[in-house]
Amino acid sequence: MRRAQSPRARRARWPDGPTSTLALFSMACAPEASRIVLSVEGAQAVLVVSLPEDGATRVAAFDTRSEETVSMPVADAENLFVLRYACALDDLSISPGWVEGGDRTLPRPSSLQRGESTAAAVTAWPIEELIPIRIEGPARPGPCRKWVSRGHFAFPGTAAYPIRAVVRISNERAFATTADGRFFEMTMGEAPRLLTEISTATPSLAAFRRPSGESWLAGYGGKLVRAFVDDRSPLTEVEVLETLNDQTHEGHIWLDGSDDGEPELFLLSDSSRFAQYREGHWRSHFEGDPLEDERTGAFGGVAWIGRGEALAIGPFGENVARFSTGTLELEPAPSQAPDVPKTLVRSGRRVWLGTSLGNVFERSGASWELSFSSPSGARIVTPFDRGLVAGGRDGEFVRLSSEGVCPAEPIAPSDASLALAWTDRALLVVAEGHGDEDDQGFVAELPGEDACP
């Protein structure tokens, strides 16, 4: 049995409103009238928060991996909160004893209970006798969960013709396309399977999937096909719809479109062609100089933001192009050289822009607001786990979520070219092959929010 030592001066308080954590600021001593003993079997760490009627709050931390009970002094008529964790104090970045105050927040517990002390000394207090408190409201920022590797695999034959697009079909399936028109089907936990049933003439440079399961594929010259793919049907039958220009030979294409209703698509290519697909036909709205980048050969992006409206970056220098009612208008990018726009991504009605120096901005009305910055650059920005991941350089990614901005962590051992949220908590990252090496796929997963960091 362990006992907490005398506290130093500090204070603590509950944040206003329903919450699942405690905000700590400073500390002060409280009179000791009795001592409680708590049963903590099954928990690796326990925090006990005492809230006396008069006086400052105290927080005691216990390492309970080898303990069945913990003991601490309490004053008369204290409200006591017991936070139980399935992980050790070290994982929570908390030391045993009286918890230091300051500008910090206690992490979300796996369970939270409360009780009240009495004037009489308490020799035993089974945790089952405490009153359960339902944990409500969003979790406040705490220690970041760490990525867990779920394996990696190679895409055979992609050394010369790399992966150009990845599309999620379900929590178990996804497909990837290559620059020479090959398709791989991916099932979680298995090696990619080359889909020999699909012709190499099928467009494969860009893909966009609507929530209905309708997938659109674009390729050289703006050749466009539509395929209906769900968790049960294979990607074998496609419908050729329209060709923009058979004479162009793009290496990179970006494609985005409407999530529902009559299909509308916007396409941007590294030959600097910007086009709109509507009512069954392409309409070209801009042709400029080819896009170039010192590492990938191309950079750019397009985002559908409403009927007849889109944003695009790439051939417009340090500007963002806004397309509306058939007209392209340029507006300054949220950052200027040497921090230039690098990628553009949309999820629902939200749009983010990533820059070469790693800044990620979110569109707000007609302006941009800085969301966070990534030391690994923002070559890739993708929605994930109700937040975002950004990075790509050296295979590292920064994550923005309810936990706040989590530091860059390596997911792939080399530069990444694509990333896809495969499931709610699993991320697929495609790393570029070097020389005669094939592209590699890496799957990393986050534990649940109640799991240890």
C-alpha cells in the first residue's frame, strides 16, 4: 500500500461545463482529518482529486500496477473524485505523489467515480461504493496517442510507374492506381492484388469517390470513366464517359467533385489545364505553363466548394484560383514565397491548404485561418480521425485532433507521396520507391481514445 506525501502549495479546479478532465493551476495544503483507503484492483494508475468545502483542491497520483489499495489523507466533508487508468503513470507523463499544478490538463480516464468523506476515519473504501459519474462532453487535450504499426507491403512493378491514387472502398478494402494504368486491390492485412481484369487503358492518374460508392477515374487527356464499387463488388466494369484532349500527356492529375446530386467534377493537370465536367461534357477554362516541383515533378490541387464553384492551386503562382459562374479569379494565397501552396484537400464543406514550409490553413468564408504547422512540411494533408494529418517529408506526419496538435511521428521510413484514411483510426501511407525499388504501403493505427497514449 502506498501513501501520498504532504503536498506543496497549489490549487486545482474543475473546468466549467460537462467535461472529462481536470484543469490544474496551483496548489495549497488542506487539513487532514482522516485517511481513506481505496481498492484499485485492475487499474494501472489512479488519480484521486479531493475537493474540500473550504480550502484548495489536491490531486494525488498512484502507480497501482502492483498495488491492490491506495491510501491518502482527507479532510472532513471532502468531495472525492477517483480517476482510473488502464495505463501507467509514465504513459500519462505524471509522476507519483501530489500532482504538480501549472498550466496542464489531466488526461481522460477509463472510468471516473466520486464519493464523500466523513469525520470518522475510513479504514476501507471499496471503489464499488463510490458513485459513478458519466464522462460527458469532448475530451480536453491530453497526452497524444501513439501510432501502432499494422504492417507494410510492396506494390510490385511500381519502380518505373509509381502509385498515383488511392481510394477507400470500405474499412477492409481500398484500391490503388499506377501511372501506367494498373490497378491494385488492397484488403486490410493482406498483400495488394493486381487486378488483371481491368484494361491498362483505364484512366488511373486521379480518382474521386462519392459517398454513394460511385468512383470517378481520370487519366491522360482528361479521359474520364465512372465505376460503381462497394464492399461486395469488384472494380471490373467501368463506363467511359468523356475525353477532354487526347493529345496531352499529363503525369499528375487532381480531381474533385460534388458528393451528391448531378455529377460535377473539376480537374487540374500538371500541364496546367483546369476543366469542369458538367452535364456529361468537359469544359476547359484555363491552360498555362506546366507545373514543376524540385522533388515530385508537380504540385497542385483542386477542391469542389459548391455547384459551379471550385478552388485550385498550382499554375497560379502564389495565388489561389477561385472558379465561380464560369470565371476564374485569383486571390493571394494565405502564405507567400518561400512558403508556397503545395496541396489542397476537401472533406464535406471544409477545405484545407498545405504549404511547402508545413503550414496548414483552413478556408473560412473568403479567407484562410492557420490551423497548425508541421515541421515535416505539408506536401500531404488528409482528413483523419475527426481531424487532420499533414506531412510527408521523411515519412513523418503531424496530427491535429481532439488531443490538440500531436508531434510529428514517422509512419514510413522515406518520403511519402500519398496518404489515405483507410478506417476511422487506420492510415495508409504510400512511400516512394528509390531507384529500382517499388513503392511501399505502410498501415498505422491509433488506439481508441480511452486507450493509453
